[in-house]
Amino acid sequence: MTNPLVYLVEDSEMLSMLYQDYLRAESYEIKAFRFGKEGLDALKEQPPQVLLLDLELPDMDGMELLRYVCEQGLPTSVVVITAHGSVDIAVEAMRHSAFDFLTKPFDGKRLCTTVRNAAKHQQLSSLVDTYRANYDLSGFGGFIGSSLSMQAVYRILESAAPSKATVFITGESGTGKEVCAETLHKISPRKDQPLVVLNCAAIPRDLIESEIFGHVKGAFTGALTDREGAAARANGGTLFLDEICEMELDLQAKLLRFIQTGTFQRVGGSKLESVDVRFVCATNRDPIAEVQAGRFREDLYYRLHVIPIALPPLRERGDDVLAIARRFLRQFAVEENKHFTDFSPESAQMLLNYEWPGNVRQLQNVVRNIVVLHDGERVVPSMFPPPLNTVPVTAPVPHTVLVAPVATTSSDAIRPMWLVEKETIENAIAACDGNIPQAAALLELSPSTIYRKRLAWQSA
């Protein structure tokens, strides 16, 4: 890994040499500039990880360089240096995303700590940007949502798509198991071939074998012609067996042979047919429990359970609920010629507070109900159908806060509030190695507030 690149824009040659001497032991590649124009040209050519920027420059206001970094979104942490530590300057610098603010004079330890923190901050920011660009997807195929649980699903789908390995999808009813199978097929090399979907729970047990393997004329009453089954229709593509745990045990044995050999016989036929099929199956049951109960063959389970994908319930997907609901709202508003564009803050909170036992399918039905029966620009709580109309509007409390009882104290032990505040802030800054933005975040304050208070304490 290369050493972090640091630009130092300082018009005083003596101070520039002093700062470089301070940083010499820190393994940085340092480039120094006396004029703002030189620093600006260098920024345009190659942004550094850290920019040490003096605001008092002979040819321009150093704030122009800070504004350039901010407006261009450069991957650079800017540390502003000035001899005039006014509140207005600090606020302006922080408004343009300066990482930290150093008021002259400062010692070498303070400079080294600040630059080290700035370099680490930029390294982490770059890693986050890379992660978001490559992994943090707001949707994938037919899915909507960017929650961590769905990011994991997207990664598995992306990795499994080029393979022929069997995929076993589990999840509660309404979580999108068929969407998962469709997405897997669409991003696979088989996308131009058929995706054949067969719901094992929706077909009568005496017809399921014929639906999978087909039949020949006269195989049973009503078989008036030869008929291809799902296996033959899926040749070259994907066969999706939904609700696989509903299949009868005797048919499970035939399915196992089909998966193992890639060959099958039609019902009533004697000819062995061969196909190239990628198998995807799904269930809303616990397959291991089904195996233990003797309702699902163990050998078939292990043959199918090559790449498992567990779809999370909607209640565990956080803000994905709102993203999905908004997509449905826009879609149904167009279909029904309504004017809805969004949910009010109160109705959005109600969506987040609800448990969604029916998952995405239930959410879809709720939003369609609202759009069909109402109209307006925003969905408000009164438009929700039961049982959502009984959901509390207030945000849920994430955890219980325990408040310790206040000890009885004598008046002599009471200290001025400004002094307690000053010590708290200074201790936080020291704990963060002088990093004021980090200390501000931990204290839940604005960095500019800390700069303002410190200046007031210095002048007191």
C-alpha cells in the first residue's frame, strides 16, 4: 500500500518547513505549495488523501480551495489552518466539509494526530464508497431494498447465477421466493431459455407427476393426447419447483432420480428422455423439520440443498418497507389514474411499526387498497385499512433508558455549568486524540458549536 499523499498549502516558507518536519516520521508523501493557484492545479491533477490548507494565501482566499474540494466531491480530507480562529471562519469551513480546524500556533503532536485522523477518515470513506458502488444495491433484479439482509441475498444470487448448481430458497409466505427464482434465471446464462414455474401445492396429487414429466396418450382417463411436462419445457433453462415440501414421498423418489441422471419417463411411457435443466426449489416450511418428521426425503433434501438462500421477512428489513411501499404506490397510482406521490410522515411511521405477517404480498395488497379507495397527493393514516389503522403512529422506543437517581449534594459541591460542560468537551476531545469532529459526533453536538465554545473559553 502506498503512503498517503498530503498536500500542504502554506505561504510561510518557515512554517511550511516546520510542519513538514513535524510530519517527517509519519510516512507521508508530502507536497508543499506556497500559492493557492499551485495547490488548486495540483488538486485538479491528483487529489491527495489529506489537504493541509492555510486560509491566508498571497494570491487567493484559501476558502476557494476548500470550496473546490467540496463542490467536486474530491476524496480528500481538508484540515484548515489559520491564525485567525474566528467562529465565522470555523463555521464556514465546516459547512464546506472541512475535516478539522487548526488555529496557529499548534505543536507537532497536535498536527500529527490531526493528519493521522484525517488520513484514516479518508481511507474509511473510500472503503465505504467502494462498498456502496459494488455491494450496496438499492435493488436487484425484481427485488427492492437496500437492507443488509437483502444485500446478502443479492450477493448469493450474483455468485450462483453462472452455475448450474441447485438453489434451495426458504422464507415465509410473501417474502418473494418466486421473484428470487426469476431474478436468478434472468441473470444466468440460461436467461434466453424458458423459466418453467410449477407450484407443487396448487396441483392435485394425482396430476403432479404428469405436470412434471408429461404423459403419453391413454396413460390415464382424460389423457387424450401426448403432453409435454415441465421437465421437457424447461430444457436448456430453469425449472422452479415452488412449495417443494408439499410433494408426495413416492414422487420425491422419481424427482431424485431425475435430478441425479437428468433423465425421465413420461407417465405411461417407456422412452427415456434426457434434458438439461437447472433446478431451483422453494418452501415456506422448515425443510429440516420436514425431513425429521418423515415428510421429506433426506437424500432429496441434500441433493437440492446445494446453494441455500434464506429470504428475510419484511419486519426484519428496516426501511425497505418504505422503499417497497413507495414503488407500489407510484405503480398503482398510474394504473388507477390517481394522484398519490408519497406517504405522510405519520403514515410512513405506521408502515415501519407494523409487523407484516404477510410480508411483501400483504404490503402490496394494502397499498392497492389505499389507492383504489382513496385519492390525494399523500397517504395519511386515516386511509389505512384494518388492521393497520390500529397501529401506533409514534416511533418505537429502541431501548429502555435507565436514569440513575440524583444523589443529595451539598451546595459547596455544586460547580458552575459552564465548567462542567468545558471539562466534558475537553475530555471528549482528548479521548479522540484531538479530533474535534469525532468528539462532536460522540457528544451529539455540531463541531462548529465546540469551536465556538472553545474560542469563548479562550477569550474569557
